[in-house]
Amino acid sequence: MRPRVLLPALALAATVLAGCSSSGADRQPGDPVTREDAGALAELLHRNVTHGGAAFVVTAPYGDDVVLTLTGEVDFRARTGHARAVTSFGDARPDDTRTIDFTDEDLWVSDVPGLPEAIAAAGLPGGAYLHRPLTGGEEGATPPLLDALIEVLLNLSSPTADEPTSFLGAGYTWEGQRSIDSRLTSLFGLADGRTVAVAASDDLLTQYVTPLADGAIDVTVTLSDHAPRTLAMPAPEQTVKGAEHPDLAAAFGL
């Protein structure tokens, strides 16, 4: 397994978690988190694993009115996912759409117009998917935006709970309550412009917002329907390796 250095689970827990869904009439936005908050938040990323997985929407506006949106399902236990990736442009250009399957090491792309025909024209047996390893984790490397979004999503989990005391006196703040997709959540301010929203009813992670690319891009991850998922990855006989066929990979934006 390649190193997870973009947002390692423990580092993410130490940086991200700022308070739980508890609230009181005397709390004001900007107040520090409480011991009750810390106790619940110590389990927040681990809770994603114990629930198994979730539905997700990830949005990342970048460039001039361009937005990359991933909509799908994630299995936090197996660290796999399946999504529809849509790049929308702020002009008359049509959306770029494709299906992606991923682990924490690999990416498969399918459902791209013309891809099956191009694979057949190249004389390759079978193959509905183009594959490449995920980029990221190398020191000093800047991963493609899609890879960075996958890493952010998969790292919203931890195999173990964290120490509650690590969330106290660290500058994290309670920022009030808001509704996200008709779910009441408590919002918390974190370090470096990050925020987290936690469901008031069950302390599940509902939304995480983090800057990427030195603050040039704000990524929003929204989770719902927390429950176990079983996601099958493409079989080898259905897969064409982009590294072995760079012309295909370049032509279809792999």
C-alpha cells in the first residue's frame, strides 16, 4: 500500500476534529470545544469505519467557473469507491462525464464516449476500463485534482479512535448549527480554514471542507446514508493499462 501522506488518518483527526453535535443555549459561535465534544469527536473518523461506508458528493470548483463533482459510494473498510465524475464548465461546453472506480492505490475510468471503440480499434482484447495507479504520496509531488479528491475522501476514516484530550485547548471552535440536506448539524472551525459538520442526531460526519492547492481550491465532501457497502473493482480481463497504451490514456484524459 502506498503511503497516505496527503491527509493521513491520524493527522487528519488531529487537525480536523473540533467539536461534536452537543449544543447549549449559552454557546456562542467561536466558543472553544467542550469535553463532551472531544469525547464524541475522538470516535468520529473511526465511526465511519464501524458504519462501513456512505454515499458521498465531493465538489471542487477550480479554474474559471469549472467544477469537478464526484457522486457515488465509498466503502471505508475496504478503502474502495465508485462514482460518477462530472466536470462542468462555465460556458457553452458540454459537461465531461465518466465513471470511476478506485482503491487507495488504483483508478479505473469507464463510460467515456468512444472509449470501447478506441480499445477495439487498437486490437486489444475486451476492455471496458482504462486503468492507472493513483498519483500522490511522493514527497514534493502534486497529484492530479481527481487523485487528491479520492485521497481526501478515503482518509475520512480511521481504524481506531483517537485520544479525546488531544482535541481540548487546541484552538478549535464551535460555530453554530446549520441544516445540510435537511439534516441538522453542528459546525466547527478548524485549523487552516477547514470546517467539519457533525450530525446532531447521531454524531456522524456529515460534511468536511478543506482547502487544497495552497488555498486555491475549496473541496467539500458531503456524506450520507452511512451503512456497509460492497463494491467490486473491475476484473483484469476488462481492463486496459494506460501505462502500456499511453496514446489511449492521453486521448481519454486518463
